[in-house]
Amino acid sequence: MAQITEIAPDLFRITTFVEPFNIQFSQFLMRDDQPLLFHTGPRALFSEVRTAVASLIDPRTLRWIGFSH
């Protein structure tokens, strides 16, 4: 299950831990008029990340998706 931390007003870190590999992935959601999800993580975590996003905003309103690598 993803852990959600509000790190600034309307800015959330969504952290998912993959136990078999002892690694965590962090995605960032900016809740705004045009919400941004930065770094969506591996495809295998889609369901978990989407559920976390849906607890904060309606996923249909997600306007921007960014990534860095």
C-alpha cells in the first residue's frame, strides 16, 4: 500500500515500497487547478499509485504527467 505524505501545502509524496527488492519509489502529486503527477513509477505499481492519487483528487482531472529519467 502506498504511503502518502503532504510535504508542503497541496504537494504530496506518494511512496511505494517493493519488498522483494528492498527499494521504494516516490511519485509527487501537486494538487492544483491543473494537477501534476511527477514520475509515475514502474507500470507494476500503477494500481497502487492510482488508488493513492484517487484518494487526493479525481484522477480524471489530472492534467500533467512529468518524469525525469
